[in-house]
Amino acid sequence: MATPKLLRYPLDIINATTDYMYVEVLKYVAGGLPDIEKQGSGNLNTKGTKAIQSIILPMPNSIASVNRTGWGESNMSALAGAGLKAAGMALDGLTGSDVRDNKAAATEDIGKFMTRQGRGLVNSGARQFLRARIQASLVNAVAGSSISANDVFGRQSGQIVNQNVELLFNSVSIRPFGFNWDFTPRNHDESVAVLQIIKCLKRSAAPKKIVGQNGFLSAPDVFRLTYKRGTGDQRFLNKFKICALTSVGVDYTGSGIYASYHDGTPVHYRLNLSFTELEPIYSEDYTDANSAEY
């Protein structure tokens, strides 16, 4: 018997006034190579894509959403900053990207800049730090020790190098989602529906062999998840970008002990699914104040 295009559990509770989760199985579309001028990738363009399979499930036992952004400490001493600025000025002069497009004038400016920085080194603790660094290098080379310049500088002057610590944005994060459901089929039709749903999820999450090619595999299907209320979206809960199904867990003894009906159907299933969005969330995704948000 062919699997219906629309699967659902339970069979007779979800109606036009019920909140539920709508799961659509989609063919994976490769995003392609990144492009400086183009935004997004192929997987963002699946809004109107027709689903291979659709599943209606009750609301999960737990609903949560966490948006994360990567921030990390960045250290840069005044010595490093001066060196980077000088290197940038030199590169501008050599490549002709200086605003005056005058390499000779740029080179002269670099000389003046380095002279000023040199005076600063002489008139500040930087001179002592450089001395401590040379001392530490010499001793480490001879004795095989691991003394740092900060160790020497701190013992000699009670100071440390100001690393100008700053928290900087350094990465994006992709959101994971975990859901679990309890299935307790009440009749033969619901037993069949639960079995079909589990098989559909396992099949869609698995990689695909390519006919006639043993050296490669095709990506599994991906999923479009939506919290629904009747025929519309549940706008008070979060939205999802296209997701990969990374884990399908089925506990056939949901009550902690094996029990089955006369035909062998387990009395209590527990389904655990782990999804991960294919792409991060960006500020531009928040456009409509009255719609569901990511």
C-alpha cells in the first residue's frame, strides 16, 4: 500500500481551532558557492517548493527557541597596533591606494610615523618591555625554559602590557531544535499512521544511493517546519528556516516496559527528533512586526 501524501496523528483531534506542528519533507537543494554580490543560497528559496510528503503532528511536549551569536575576546597591544598601522601605510604606498596616490609622500609619512612611535617607545614603559622580551628570549634559548616577557616585566616593574581587551563579534550560530512526542495508537488506523510517520522520517533523514554510482551519495531530504493554528500559522511562536533532520530516535517501550496489542503494535511509542537549521538567522529576517518571528 502506497504511503499517503499527508500523514497525521492523531486522526480525529486536530481541527480548524487546534494548534499543531506541520512537517513538510523537501528535496535538498545545494546552496552553491558563496558570492560576494549575491545574498543567501539555494536553500533559502524553498518557500514555494512543493512538499514530497507532509505530516501533521500534535504540538511537541516541549517548545523552545534560542538565538545565539558568537562574540569573543580580542587582544591587541599598542605595540601591535602601531605595527599594523605602519604596515597598512606601507601597503597603501606600494599599491598606490594612498589618497594622494603619491608613493614618495606616503613613504615619507611612514618614516615620520615610525619616528614618533620610536620616541613613544623611549619615553614609555615599552622600552623596558622590549628589553624584558629580549632577556626572556635569550634565557629560554640557552636554558630551555619558558619564561615569558610578561613574567620578567612584571617582576622588574610591577606592570603588564595593556592588551586593550575588547569583545568582538566573531561568528554566527545555527540553531538546533529538539522535539519529542508520545504516540499511543488507539485503533488499527492510528497504528498504521504511526508506523508510516516513523518510516517516512527515517527514510527522509537517510542519505541516498545514486543508481549506477557507488562512489557518491546524495544528501538526505530536508524539512520545512511550521507551527500552525487551523489553516494559518501560529504567529505567537517562532518560525523555522529549512532544517536538516540530524537524529531520529524511537523508543518502542515508552512506558518503560514492553507492551503490545494483539497485532504486535506497541502500546506506547516515544519519538525524539533533532533538527538543525541549514542557515543562520540574520537581522534582515525580522521584517514584519505582526508575523511570527524566527
